[in-house]
Amino acid sequence: MICFHRALDWLRLVQSKNFCWNLLSTVTLLLVIGGCHKSKPHHAERHHSDAIRPVLSMVAAPQIGPADGYSGVIEARYHTDLGFRVLGRIVAREVNVGDMVKSGQRLAALDPELLEIAVRSQEATLSNVKAQLVNSESNLKRQTILLAKNITPQAEFDAAVQANETAASAVSQAEANLAKAREQLGYANLIADMDGVVVSIDAEAGQTVAAGQTVISIASPDYREAVVDMGEDITATLTTGSEFRIILQISPDFETIGRVREIAPQADASTRTRRVRITLDNPAEAFPLGSNITAIPKQAVPTNIRLPHSALLNRDSQSFVWIVDTENKKVNRVPVKIASQDDSGVEIAQGIEAGSRVVTAGVNSLTDGQPIRWNPGDMQ
């Protein structure tokens, strides 16, 4: 505008001259105005490159675990799966789920007929080899007397000794086979090996089961635990001995304290959770096996940093966020590792430190090192 007004003033000055001067002044005016307009884009471009862009931001901070806790179930610390040691058909089942059993109590039985036949067969074999042993011993005595009188050759005496030793070995083997057959006959009965409660039955009467196949499961109610599946962000903050409040879901008035005994070393492949076992301190009878509970940490447990989806920048299969350099008032792009995401936001596992200020809008139009300004009160 300044150039334009100066040109007008110069034109008025020369209007009093002749036509040629008027034509020359008009052309000069147009050239001056054109030059003024040409300088404006350069000024605008320089102004745009140095522009300080306002952004929305938030301070990154770990979230706190849910105040309502984590659901779980009461299980026995010691659990036994019982099965028959031999193949057979079940003819009796003497307990049901929930029954209390004592150590040594019979729980189920197989058809013993084939096992009894095997015992009788081994008894007959033992009788036969014992008879052979008696004969070999008598022959050895005769050969010993004859050898002393030089009536029998040494070879026959040696053969008698060998036959006696063979018969004795056969008797020992038959006795061992009979003991094994009798032991297997005992395996026809499924016996409880501890006091406990029947928690499951996996085979019924009339069913043929293989050796070692689980038939009945028994749990000891003396040592009870709360079993809870938690996310890896939570388990990473826990240690053995971390305390939890254990509340019975069906009756919230019943509560006890538990301590972490074990954290699964690997996460489940599908749910990405780890199983945490929490031993109960002096659990009351109100916490029976199989009851649903809620486990609440006695101290708040921080989790991963959570950001809105608008804060995430995706480039070349990699995720980034813009971190505000509060000292230099610029933004820096940093890569991040995502733990999980849902409709409400995304959890960042690595790449952001607590207390960092993160840009939450317009991430696709920023450049590394770009000057910015923000409202210090944004989502403190």
C-alpha cells in the first residue's frame, strides 16, 4: 500500500506536463505497483515457515488399575488327578462331585476278572518251578555223594549244580511275577491318596479306561488360593508377596487378605494375560472351592500410559507420537510400542516416559522440530 500511494503522488506531480509525460508516468506506475505485488508472496512464504503452530496436548501418566479389582476363582493349592494304573472297564464309582474323602478310601473299581486270572496263572507257574527246584536239589545231593565216591564224573556233577541254580532262579522270577500280578490286581481299586474333596469325575461306570487316564480329581481344601488372570501391564508391577483384598462376589461382606505366591512366567497366547495365584490368609469356610471372588490390590497399581487414538501417527507400519520439547518449544517425533488398543484409546508399553507432554491432535501435519505453542493447562 505504501508503494501504491507514493506512485499516485508521483503521477499527480507530472499530470501538469504534456501527454507523453502522462503516458510515461502511467507505465511507470503500473511497473511500481507490479513490483509491490511481487514482493508479497515472498513475505508470506517467509512468515509461514517461521509460523508457531498451536497444538492440543496432554501430560502422559500411567493409568491406575481398576478400582473394582479383578475377577477370579478359589482353587486348591494342592490338586490330584487320579486314574487306574491298568487298562480295564469301570464297574463301580463310589463318590460324587463335592464328596469329602479320606486317604485310603476306595473311590472306584475295575472289573478284576482278567487280573485275577493273571494272579492264578502266576501262582501255577510258581508251583511248577518250585517242584523243579526240589527235583534239582535232590539230584544235586545224589551227584555230590557219587562224586565223593568217584562213581560219577565231574561233568555230571557240574550239570546238576547248574540245573539247581537255574531252578532256583526260575522260582525267584515266578515269585516276582506273582507279586506283580497281585499288585496289579490291587490296581483294580482306585484309592484316595489324601484327604480332600472330589472336584471332578471324568469317567463313569461301564466305561473302559486306559492306564493313567484321569478318572477322579481330588483337591485339598486346607490350602486355598485365588486364581486371577491379569494383563501383562499389571503383572509387571507385582512381586511375590504383593497383598490383595479378596472379596467374595456372592457376599461382599466376606473379605480376607491374600498374598501373591506365583505369577505365570508366560502370557496366554490368545488373551495376553498371566495367571496370578494369591494364597489366602486364614480363609473362612465362606470361601469354598470354586467360588467367584474379586481381588483388589491394597495399593494402587499403575498400568501402561493411555493416549487417545488422535495422538498416534502411523508411518511405514510403525507407530509414532509427537513429544513436546517444553524447553525449546518444539515437537519431536518418537517411535512407540503399543500394548493394546480399543475403541476408547491406545495403551503405550514403550517409548514414552511418564510426565512427557504429548500432542493429541493434528499429528499428520506436524514436522520434526517444528515450533509450536500449547496451553500449559491442557490435561494436566
